[in-house]
Amino acid sequence: MNPLVGRARTLSALDGHVDAAARGSGGCVVVEGPFGIGRTSLLKAAALAGAERGLTVVTGRADGSGRPVPLHLLTNFLRQVTSGEADLDELARPDSNPFWLMDRIGELVEDAARRRPLLIVLDDAHRVDDVSGLALRGLVRSLASSPVLWLLARRPAPARSLAQHAVGWLIDHVAARLPLEALDDEAVAELCTGVLGAEPGPSALGWAARCGGNPWLLKTLFGAFVEAGEVVIVDGRASVVAERPPEDVRRAVGRLLDDLQPSVRRLLVSGRRIGRTFTVEEAAGLLSEPADELSSLVDEAMHVGLVRRDGMKVEFVHEVVGDALRQAPSGRPRPVPSTVSPSPPPRASGCGCDEMAARAIAAVGDLSDEAPRTLARALRLLAGAGRGAEAGRLAGAAVRPGAGPGTDAAAEARLVIELSRGLRDTGSHVLSGELLRRTLARSDVCELDRAKLKGALAETARHGGGVPGAVVTPWRGRPPLPAPSASCGTCERPLWTWLLRALTATDRFAEATAAGDAVRREAEALGEPWPRGLWHGLRAGLLVAAGRLDEARAEAEEALGRANLRAPADSLPARLALARISMRRGDLATASEQLRTAERLAPGDGVADRTALDWTLARFHAVSGRPAMAVQTLINVEAGVAPDPLLFAEAPAAAATLVRLAGQVGLDAEAARAAELARQVAGRNPAVASLEGGAEHAEGLLRRDAAALDRAVELYRLAARPLAAGAALEDAAREERGTRNKSGTARLLESAMDLYLECGAQRDVTRVQRKLRRLGVSNMRGVGADRPKSGWASLTSAELRVVRAIVDGKTNREAASVLFLSPHTVDSHLRRVFTKLNINSRVELTRHFIAHETASEAAPGAASGAASSGPTAAGRPGAPQWAASPA
């Protein structure tokens, strides 16, 4: 089937412009038409024609995100074609002036186009924001004499916004406009023949007429008829035997209307219930809304191409759309998605845990200029995992005075734009709109930032159904805040704990450590009781995620030693971390004991630790030889049991583990469901490497796809999660063994063992050693049992990291800061080191270090434990160094 049937004349015109560009002439073409008319298909055809004629083709789509799309596209293009002498780093700075960027990018593109003509394709230009619209107009004008062809596509749009005024100026002054009309009868018949597989008969042509010549509606309608088995072909002619559009058509029209404001959808559904035509006054009476407001909604539907006016009457352009709307279940507003942030639970006035969270956020802002993006990703993860109330409170805390990146107007605008985008993508439209309005109320926001904020607010309203218009009072500064407090008598968990968990889940270990340290400093400065055990337990969980099991164990033990008997649930994070560490080391007795205690202490109505408890219990079932129970504890397709989305967000390798276990016992539906859920979580958090790695890992196991497993390994490495990378390497080795590549299998297993050794995961090391022995590999080093009980060789990699810092002359507190540990953990490591070496002073420790490190450096093939004991990995502070891998 030809997707461009009936478009020969338009294609010929586009080919002429492409040919002119190939000969050195520039220009701009705007393809304009309503929904489903074929704009995107034409752009693809033109892009292919340009590539065939030797043009460099750059393609993109406006998404209403507030990012200057033309500048972003051309910056990426320049990175590919510009030689090293041009400094492109400045072009990627988020705080760069867009108008300076426009001039600089224009100069670089002009130089590049002299070497090879350029075709720039931008779809959905009706969705560009004001900054993008101005940049587009400026670039088209400045490059008019260069061999650069701009090809834009858009729906007809009013020139009310600055962006569409700019695009309209291009059409009026420099661009060639190619309007797309409905297909004629001949083209409709040809398209129907392609979909139906036979010439359409009278019944099929009758249905085609109800589509008004719209290609998308024709393909959707007849494709649904074929899928539903309602097409009969007799004597080479296709007949449709249905009396109404299939359900698939109603759903497709529903998805189309989802791109509009819900108020427009309600108007159209209500209008169709009135009849094939209706007046604005009739719809206003049915909806009990002012007629003048509904009139503007009719105008919006007209620009999309859904309705047209005939005097006072409004009628649907395509009868099949009216048919689908008549089947719609209700004209009332759609239910709010489950991911929309509910109102936070009521808290006592003066609760200080929000202010403590603001102090922790300030510490994140002190680490780098990327704090707004880092926080946005963390809050997006929380909101997408059903923790919208916590995400909302953290967003509010982020824009409080002193919360680092949200203090001055420019920084707050940048932060709020990042936050609103992430929250909007997870369905938290009300919260996104509230943050944007709050910042727009500031009188000190510059005009450029104000335009960006308004664009983001418009996009939020478009997706969220006209977010309620809160009354915004003039900016008079922030209200006075309650004193910060690390504990909270009204919240199940203090707000700062959710910040630490979200930062850890998004692979930002250094930021989570800095935020935690800020909480500890503030709490100790206040001199009041605070949940130390909870703090150490969360730090232990962070270290487990980073593969630093020795340090994690020390933190967990410290937490239990400081447990508050009046708040026994505060010890849950530490007990669960200790159980996971014990399972990694083969100590199932300790793991069982900690889990029994955790189940007893967990509050019946508590939800903060339920996901982690369920996952740790499932892991225990697995290592105890009960794979079916491990899987069905979390996922049971037949019984409708599904895991909390927070599970796969906080444990990225969980889905792969469930797929592996389900495969062992034939639970194919559960395996597929686990992989599907992991992909959904990764899709909601596209910038989180470990979650993408978890999705690739699960899908690689499910499909036995070695390439996906390799990608999972690299993504886990990028996220600095060595235990997850080790598991993916083991799974990749199993696939490699299936190809009878013994040496390749051994290399993958050895890489996995190196990671497990560095982490101190004894049980995992033993398992991999067994696999290597079956392959005939010998001379393997071990951990734990193979390490001496005393002397320099008995020191773990975590202890060696502390020794290096102390020998460098740092105090315990300075060493803790450098290594992203707590001072208590450093003290614990030093006590063990002194015991193993039978010494009692730092002078003696330095002598041992000089003697053994010198010998180690002089010896060829020195053990990697000391060599890889630095505090960073993958360029990120606070994460473990990676062992060498053949990948």
C-alpha cells in the first residue's frame, strides 16, 4: 500500500525544492494540513529524496517541551560534522542566551552547508514554543543565501502565540506553503484497495465517504474492519458487513482527542449527543458552561480539523469521528490518571521535615550545576512510581529559600521548568501547573524565562485538561518557615528519606550521599533527638546498590546499634540491607533472622518499606530453592497480582531476576509481565541508565538476546552498579555457552567474578567459580574464605580505601567526606584494620602501607583489590571502581 496515494503533485513540488537545494539554492517550505492528512509521510519521503541526492538531512519533531528545538537539532548536527577547532561545548550550556546561540549556530551551519547542502526537517511545527519560533524565523532568514532547505509541517494554527506569529511570518514572507487537502474519490478508492486487498464495493465506499478523504481515518477504519473480520470479498470486490465502527476506531479517535484539552473533548462528545450538527448555545446548556468560553473551544477544534462552522451551526468534518464520539461512554471529564499527585496527607502545622528536605536539596545544588535536572529526574521517578504526594512535597521544598538551585529567580525558573516537565510526563499535571504558576508570580523573572514558563504551563494545561487556574497573588517573598527537623511525628517517614531513596534509584549516589550528610549535620547542630538508625539504614541501602558490601554492613550494624526502641520500624531499612548482604555472602541464617524480625516490626498500615520487604523476601525464597514462590510472591498473572512500580524503580535488576526464576519453573506469563513492567518503568525514566539496563536485561533473558544482555552490562556499568552488571555478565555467559564459545564464556564469567570479588559477594563468587571449573578454568582467586584472617592480605577493598585516606594525612571526618562515608563507618573500618594488623597507631599503619603498597606496585600482576580502591567509578564520586572486563 502506497502511503502517499493522491499526493503526486505535492511530492513533485517537494522534489523541485530538494533538487534546487542540491544545486546550491536554499529556501523554506511549510506543509500545512489538519490531523491525519499525511504531513509526516510527506516529510519522510522528502527526507529520503534529499539523502538520495546527497544532501545532509537533519530531522526532528517539536514536542512542546520548552527546549529550543531548531537550536538543539542543529547543535547535534554540528557535533557530527564540525572539526575539532570549533568549541561546541558552549552551545550545549543550558543557561546560554538563545539569541546568541542562534547567531553562533547560524554561522557554523552556514560553513557546513558550503561543503554539503543541508535539508532540515521539522514536524509538528504548530507545537514549537516562543523561543523556538523566534529562533526558527531568525535562522531561516540568516541562512536564506546558503544551500539550506527548511521543510516544516504543521497543523493550521492561530497566530495568537509569539511562536505561531513567527511561523506565520515565514509563510507570508519567505516560505513556500504547500497545503494538503482531503483525498479525492479516485485516491480514496486506491487507498481502500490497498488496505482491503480488493476493489471496494458500494458498502466499503459508503464507509469511506464518512472519513471525509482523511488518509489516517481511512487506514484506521478499514484496518479495524479487516482485523475484526467484518470484510467479505466476493468476485474481487470488498464489502463491509458492519453497522458501526469497530471498538478499535473509537479508541483511536480517543487517543487523537487526548492531545487536546479535555474541555474540547467534552464539548465534542456533548455536541455529538445533540446531533450531527449543534450550536454553541445548545452545548453550553448541556454542559452548564458559558457560551463564549465554548466558542473558543470550537475554534481550537476547527484548527485541528475536527469540526467546521456553517453559520450558527457546528458540524463534524468527518462523520466517522462523530460516530466514534457517539459511542463514547460519558461526556464527563476523564478520570484523573492514577499517577496524578494526590494532595499530601494532612500534617501538623509547623512540621519541619519539609524544611529539612530543603536543606538536603541545597546540598545537592552545591555539588554541580546539573542539580535541577538531577532533582527533576528523581522526582519524576517518585511520581511515576505512585509516590506523587512525596514528589509534590519535595518539589515544594526545592523552591524554598536556601534550597540551592531554587533561590534566585533565574535559577528557580530553570529548576521549575525541569521539574514540571518530569512531573507532566508522569501525569502529575496539577502539581506541574502549580509550580509553574508559583514561579510566574515572581516579579523578578526575566522575560525570556517568563516565556519559557508560560510555554511549559500551556503544555501542561494541554495535556492535563486545563489545570485549574489557581489565583496567583503578587510575589512578596517566601513566607516564614518552620524550624527544620530530621524527625517527624506526623509522617510515616521524614520527607528527606524519600529524597535519598529517589536519588539512589536514579543512580545519583554522590548526590544522595551529600544530601544525607547535610541532614546529619543539620540534625546534630540542632541538638535534638533524630532517627540516627534510620539514617544509617538508608546509607547502608545506598552502599548495597553501589556494591560496597563491607561498608554497607558496617552502616547496617551501626544502625541497629543506634536503633530507637520507641520507633522499631526505623530499623527496617538496616535489617533489609543486612539481609541482602547476608544472602550475597551465603549466610542464610542471618538473612532469615533479619527478615523474620523485619516482618514482625513492619507496621500493618505502613507502605514506606513494604516494597523493599517484599523484594527481599522474594530474594530469600529464591536463594532457598523456591523459585516459584519467589516469583508469585510479586507477580501472579492469573491471580492479578502485580508488584508496586517502586520495586523495579529501586531494584533495577529485579525484573531480570524474576524472568530468570520464572523461566526455571515454566511461569512464562509472569516472565513476560516482569519484562513488560521493567520496560514501562524505564520508559517513564529515560535518563536513568540502571533502569534502561534493567529493561534490557529482562528482555535479553526473555528473548535470549545476547546483544540486549551486552547493552545491559554497559548500562549497569554506566550507572555504577557492579552487582547488577555481574548478574548480566553471568546471563550473557550462558547465552555465549550456547554458541559453544568456551573461551568467550570463560571471559564473561571471569569479568563477573572480578566484580563480585571487588564487592565482597562471597556466594556469587562461589557460584561463578563452579561454572568456571566446569569449563576447565583453574587458578581462580577467591574472597572471604580464601583471604587470610590477619595481616595486610586480609584487608578488604573497602578497608584499603579508608587506609589510603588516613595515610594521606586526613582525619576520620575528612576521610569520611572524601570517601562519601559516615565518620562512624570510617571508625569501624579502622578498628578492624588495627585488629587485623595488630597495631594501635597511625604511624604503624603508615609503615605497613609503605611496605606493602611498594611491594604490590613492584610486583607484576598485583592484586586488583588495592589498585581499584579509589573512591570513584565511571566518573562519579562515591561509586566503586570497576574490575577489568573483556567487553
